[in-house]
Amino acid sequence: MSVAIVTDSTADLDQALLTQYQIATVPLSVAIGETYYLDRIELTPTQFMDQLTHTREPVRTAAPAPGAFATVYRELLDRDGVDAIVSIHLSGGLSFTVRAAQAGARLVNGDIAVIDSQNASVGCGLLVWWAARRAKRGATQEQIVREVKALVPKIQLLFAPVTLEYLARGGRIGQAARLIGTMLDMKPILEVDHGIIKAAKKVRGVRHIIPAMIQLFGERIVEGSDCLLAVASTTPVPELDQLSQALSQNYHIVDELREEAGPVIGAHAGPGAFGAILCPLDATEVVQWNQDDR
């Protein structure tokens, strides 16, 4: 018997990893003007960024309906060998998605544990990666839930948009703040704090983003710690390699995940945004991570 892992499209995991670990995903929807798309199914990150930079239409995102989750849960539980599900999702402080998953689970007769990642993008994706690896190694649902919930408060996410235009379009900042920030070349560094995106620091100019991120990570995680690392950007940028290399010099990176942020994050962060997630591991967690596949 085995545990199936479910997430949503905002975890920003690529298809190769989803296939490798048989992770099921439920897509959010993205609307550009009056046209709706299923995230990462009908609209890829690259296609979305191309449209975003060529439109003045409003861009909106929407959580899946509970029935979409219920359908996926039923399909998984009907498979031979699957007796439980762990479903990990975008922070409830940012989206209705995790509540829709909980409602969907109540529609299904089965053993389903729904977890609020209290994170976004590959911050959620890293937890899904952990759960999927542990499920593949034969961990029980109870073990996976306990381990993931222990990791949730340890994850540190820092993300930097290089333009304030899209934060203003999405209503995350006012137009006056956008104008002043643009004139002064101010770049906000964002963090996820208890499931909510907040400003961690502001710097002047792109070249100061990575040093500021390294400083912020250093204030949160002891240098030299064993860590899982995830990096992501909305479009290819050289800063992603620079950030990964800098963090690898300060921490012992047990494993690294590198992904392309999807439309939900990109709608607010805009092109060129990039960031990193560090999750410190204790000695037991390092052993669990490094166990060989069955």
C-alpha cells in the first residue's frame, strides 16, 4: 500500500519531477482580460510572460473548485495500492486553494490529509518534493504529515521583483509608491511570514539584491547549516546562478531544486523576478532525505 501526493499548480514544479514522483496537481486558473486559462495546462509560464508584457488587460487568478480536488482524490484512491493521500497547497493566507482542497476532501470517502504550506511557489514545491520522496521510500501518511509540518516553520523564502509595475497593477502597492520607487530605482525584497507575503527589505538597484538576500538569510539561518535549496525566476536571469552559488558558499546544500515560477507568481512579480528558498535540516532529516529509493 502507498501514499499518493497531491499539490496545485502554484507549487511551480516542472513536469519531469511531477512524473518522476507521480505527483498529482490541480491547476488554478489565470484570466487575462476576459480569457481564462488553466494554469500550466492551457498557458505555460513562457506564454504567460509573453502575454503579460504585451497587454494592459487586468490579470486575475482563481483557486480551483472543491469538486476539482474531489475528482483527483477519487481517481487516486481508485488506483490499486493507494490507501492514503497527502495534499499540500499554497498558503491559505494568499489563496482560497487550500480551503478548496479541504472542502474537496470532505466530499470523498478516503484517508486524505490536507496541509497548508504557509508558503508560495517553490516554497510549497519544496515541501511537496519532500513528501513525494518520502512516499516513494515507503513512509506512511502519518510520518509524512508529521515531517512536512515540522518543516513548514523552518522554510525561509526571499523573492525580488525587479520592477514595481506588476505589483501596482495587481493592487499590491499604489501607483504613487510605484512611481516613487521607480524614480529612486528601489527594489523590494519580499518574504513569506506566517503565510503572508511581506516586504523584508528595500535596496536601491538590482546589484544590491543578492547581497541583501544573503544578509537576510544569514539573520535567519546559521551559516554552515545543512539545507535544502530551491531557486526560481519568472524569466531566465543570470542572478539566479549568482544567488545559488552565493548560498552554496554559506550553507551545506543537501539538494537543490531549480524551477520556473508560473503565472500566479508572475502576475504580481513580473518578468525578471527571482528568489530562493532555504530549509535547514537537522541530522535526522538529512538521513531521511538521503535514503535510497526503493
